[in-house]
Amino acid sequence: NAGVTQTPKFQVLKTGQSMTLQCAQDMNHNSMYWYRQDPGMGLRLIYYSASEGTTDKGEVPNGYNVSRLNKREFSLRLESAAPSQTSVYFCASSEMGGPGETQYFGPGTRLLVL
Amino acid sequence: AQSVAQPEDQVNVAEGNPLTVKCTYSVSGNPYLFWYVQYPNRGLQFLLKYITGDNLVKGSYGFEAEFNKSQTSFHLKKPSALVSDSALYFCAVRDMDTGRRALTFGSGTRLQVQP
């Protein structure tokens, strides 16, 4: 049982390049989330998917798109990377998305945009 | 709007001493409160949460937290710190009445336990 896995672990991009961050969970959870972590700011929600086939914007969605490919997988795409998107990106999942549920986090993807 | 404040960027404590990491919150309704820990180059690991009921919540690795509604606080505590507890700790809140899905995280407190 791997929990939440993310690929890649680290990526360097040039401004304007695109890339997709991959996330998968094997806990049969319905809800999945993408957060970014910046120094001194905690984690902020980019997008979430309450269930397969649905996605919604979080606090900081600009510059990102997401795809809930199936129940297991939730990808985050940067169409045209900007230096402001340099951050650590975490994927998380929870069973049903209820407010009292625990969210389980992946190990993160460290992204540097030059 | 919901918010979380962790007033200390860093807490230093000697091994064997009790530790407290502070957290205060603001929500319009009733809160769900969480503590997560992050070790270097790792994701966040769940420690404990308050949903309802007993104000003292016990969690993983000997940690506990006390919900204080009048002071809007949810401080993390441990009776005897270990060097291995050194990590970054995040408090998070969710307003149970608004249906808002996002967890709002504090900025984090780095705990340093000296041998």
C-alpha cells in the first residue's frame, strides 16, 4: 500500500515550458487535491476533485489546469511555466472529501522555473 | 473566511523537556482542527485532529492537543520531547459549517529539539 505517490520528485523548467505533475493514490479515495507550498506561507489549495469526473478551483488556480483521469489519478498541468510557479507541489487525497476527514499527502514535487 | 496563525517561526526545546507549539484559528462557524508534521524532503504526515467531543485529543508519536473554544486555540503538546521530533509542524483548520473544502494551513513552526 503505497498511499499517495507523485512524479517527478524534482523538475527544472525554463519560463514558458509546459509540464504535467502526476499523482496517484491506492487507497480508493474519492477526493483528491493539489496544494503548493511556499516558504512562510503554509500550503495553499490550487485545485481539488471531489470525485471522479469533477474538478473545482481552489485558492490559487491561475496558471494551472487539472485532469481527474480516473479514481486513482489526478494530474496538474502548467501550460506556460512562470518563475512565480517555483514551489513545492503536494497532492493529497481523502476518502469522501468531508470536512472532518484526514487528508493524506504525497511526498511532493519540487519545481524550479528559471 | 477561515485563517490560522502559528505565532512562532521556531521553537527550541531540550530533549526530555515538555514542548508546546502554538496555534490559533479563526472561522465563522465551528472548526475542524488538524496538526500535520513535515520531515525534511517529505510530505505532510497527519498527527491528530479535533472534530467534536473531548477537548483533549491524543495523536501519533505521543503528541496531544487541546481545543480551547474561548481562546480559539489548538496548541500541540508533548510531555517529553525527543530529538527525532525535530521537524516542521503545521496547524490547519476547516470550517464545518461553510462546506468549504480547502484546509487552511498556518505558516508552520519549526521545532528544534536539542540533545
